[in-house]
Amino acid sequence: MDAALFRERVASSAQASTSSAALQCLQPTARHSRTALRLSRSFSAPLKRSQTETAAASTRTREAAAPTHAPASGKKPRQEDSARILDHNQNVRDGHYEAHLVQKQARKHDTDQPSIATLLPAFNAKSKVADACIVGCGPAGLALAAELASHGISVVLVGHDRPFVNNYGVWTDEFRDLGLEHCLEASWKDALCFFGQRPEVRIPRGYSRVCRRKLRQHLLEKCAAAGVSFLAGEVRNIDTPEAGQTATLTLADGSALRSRLVTLAAGQAAGKFLQYQPGAPSVGVQTAYGIEAEVEGYPEAYDSESMLFMDFRRHHSGMWDDSAMRHEEDEHPAGGDGLWGTEAEVPSFLYAMQLPDGKVFLEETCLVAKPALPFATLKRRLHRRLNAMGIKVKRIEDEEWSYIPVGGPLPSTRQPITAFGAAANLVHPATGYSIVRSLREAPGLAKAIAGVLKAEGEGRGVQATGHAVWDALWPLEKQRQGAFHVFGMELLTLLDLTATNDFFATFFSLPKSYWQGFLASQLSSAQLVAFALLTFILAPPRIKWCLVRHFLAHPAGGYMMRTYAGLNKADSLDAESTDAKAEQAVTNPGRAS
């Protein structure tokens, strides 16, 4: 066996060593270890083993995604079980075992981006009560603050005075429709995909990279023009009295401010202040490790005029350096899609952009996984893939660690603290997209909030105000759409590489209105049903079987059906653990044999 392939197989089982002694690890059973080494060639092979089980094949296991045993049939979950699931979900939102790199990414510096304090007036917390307090200074927070203030609402922006540091890729037409085309840094005529050893797939839709400096400047200028004020700090506590008309926020330095409405827009880590609906599967994660670098050989490997959207070919092991471009089409040195001996491996793909200044942005991405595919694994795969493709990295200018929690339960609509952007689960569970949706929905939500705050003046309590805002953000129709997206996300966590390639080849063979609407979260709940039926018709037999089994046996199917029927209660929390625990039983169906 090729040494590189052998090392990749071992690494895929282990995923990564424990990053801190403080992490709690569940002890794997011996039969799990045996299963993790077994090669499955059955008809159900497209459903891969869960990552928790794969990691159990090594003594260097991570913390498992959730309790591994479902409750006895008909038995109500104990309160401590519910708390454990809730704690796990928030642990994942906070970065889980990659928290140190998540924080490293968030704390990057960019001296070309001005301080917020130099552009917005300071808020006097001692003498003023704000109508609305937006916690978080990212794209979602700035967009909502600017739109709210334009309606005559006094808005204070609270958070860290930090630059935008993440790379944002968007469909060009979506930013054009938002009037933000001037914030684009580079654009490509179409997007290129490779799904296994098939011929390339070209998506006839322009794709662009956002200039984060221009976008931040644009949003801050809108905030300044609308009269938004700023208070630097980190929120440690939010008090929302039952009969009170204002909430009190306490910051890390001990200072406090009062506001009639609190909206969290600081990413999913803000979930520690929120309550969530019951019955949903647990939170998954999209992880990506990227570099912006000077390289040689990229134009020989890929079309530089197109954006590389997805390359799922398995070039990160089983190939000698510079050999990927020379092997014959429909063949792989390791057989098939190159999976020989690694069917349990979590799929990842290359995402890349040839930039105008000659540098290339290259990112190895895991679309979604439970638990998260570690950055160390993604980094190793990226460099091995580049070596196989004959792409030589000369100098790395920047590294990116992208960690996006996806899916999981929606926030409860019966709570006084509201949220927006990723904090409100506006991240597409199956794609990780969020920035366009947040920017698109900010004006409508701001109008609804302004109406709520002005309707009864100072007479409306903070509890009733929060409930009204949540109802505007997550009406039943949007909850149905969200449940469908979660169903799709959960399916992706179970597919092996061959099935993943089959699925996406089918997805992009759909009429453009369907795949484009799905990616943009703009298909109605009824249109999503039609989307699912057409996908089923066009899919190959193995994917048909996966879809049927997923719908009938996985808790995500039940969650989607209950949401479509309006049976999920938004004001209940005591059943939180039921589906998440059952999910583990289905994710590991009889694998411990």
C-alpha cells in the first residue's frame, strides 16, 4: 500500500489528537474499534460511519458529538440529559476542540480597517436608555443597526472593535441585487466543479470575492449616517425582568446599559444567552482551512478564468506528487474514486480563486460534519492535494481557519432576548452561506422591529417586544424551510465520498431555479417539496435509497414532518434531548457489531 495512503487512512480514523487535557472524551468500545476498520461493500455503503465512531478506532479520540445511547422507547428524557445536549450544542457553537484556532482567526489584525470608535459616536450608558441594542459588530450586526436607526430608532452597537477578517465568497448577482457590487474585490464568469472522476461541471453563474474592507466601510458609513452610536465591550450578563420595560446588559468591565430591545448578532457563540426549540438534531459544523499564497502551476491545473467551487476528487492521498493531472480519466491509482480502504473517511473538497494580484486563495473545506473535521486534517489534505496537482506553494501570505456551526435547533420564539444573523440560525445548514441572507433580510426585520417599538411606545414590556420580534424573524413558513434545510444537512453528514459526488452531480443537474433558489434560501416550503421530488426522480438508485432511508429512519425526517405540520412547540424546552439522542442511534445503526 502507498505510504501516503496508509497514513491518510490512519489519520482519517484518528482525525486529530486531543487539543487540551480539559476535554472530556467518551471511552470507545472494542467492537466500535473493530467496526471502524471494517470495509463495507454492501448496497448501503453510501451511508458512511459517523465520525464519532471512526474516531473511536484510535485511542486519540475527541469528545463525542452527543450521548451515544438513545433513551428507552417511550421514556421521557431526564432533565440532566436535556442539559447535556444543550451544553454540547453550545460547546460546538463556541468552537469545541478547535476553539483556540477559532479565536486566533477572530483576533486577526488589519491596520487598513479603521476603528469603529473613530467613525461612530460613543454611547453614554449612564444617561441614556437605547431603543435597541445590537450586540456584535460583524456584517449582520452593522447592517441591522443601520437599517433600524434609519427608522428613527435610537440604536447602540455593542461589541469588540475589530476588523472583518473572514473571506466571503458570493454569487455576483446576489450582491448586485443588494446594491453592493462596489464591495466586490474580484469576479469570475462561472464556477467550476469536479465530482469524482466525472468530467468537469460548469455552473453558469458569476461568482465573486467580497472585499471585506470595502464592505465594512460601507456598512459603517451607513451606521454613521443613520445615527448609530457605539460602546466597546463584551457582554457578560443580560437581565430581562418579567414585568420590566427595559433589559439591562452588564459588560466585562462592570459597566451597564439599558435598552428596550436586545438583539444578539455576534455569531453562534451568542447562543449562551438564548433558549432553543425542542426536537431538532444536534449542531453540525462546516470547517475549512485556507491559504492566500503565491503559487506555481495553478493555471495548468485549473481554469483561472473560472472560480473553483468544488473539487471533490480524492487527490489528497494515494497519488504521487505531480501525478493527478496525468492519470487517465475515470481511473484512480487507488481505484474508483480513490476510496480504497477509506470508505469511512469524511469528504472534503478544494475551493479556490485566482486573484487579480496573481496570488491564489486555496481552501480545503468540509461542507458539514459531526463532530467537526479538524483543521489539522484539512491542512494536511490541502497540501497533499496541491502536491498531487503539481501546484507549488512559494509563499503563504495569510491563513484562514473557518468554523461555521450549522443546523441544530432554532431559537425559541418565546424569549425576550432576540438575535440576528448566525446567532439566529440564519446560516444555511446545508451550505454554510449566511452573509447574503443577513444583508437581504436586515431591512425587512428592521421595519418590523421599528413597528413593534413604536406601536405602544414605552408601554410595551421587554418580554412582549422580544416575542413579537422573534415572530417576525421566524414565522412558521420560515421554520418549515429551515427544517427542510436541516434534513438536507443531516443527509450530507452521512454520505461517503462516492455518494456525495453522486448527490451533487444530481443537484446541479436540476433546473437552475431549483438549485439557485435552494442555495439562496429562497424556495418556499412547497417549492422545497417539489425540489425534493425532482431530486429523487433524477438521482441514481443508491441516492434514492439513501433519501428514503434518511426520511423514514433518521430523526431529521420526523423533525421536518412535525415542523411542516406545525407541531413543534416554540415555547417548550423539556424535550430538547429526544431527537439528538435518537440521532446518535440512527447515525450508528448496528455499526457496533
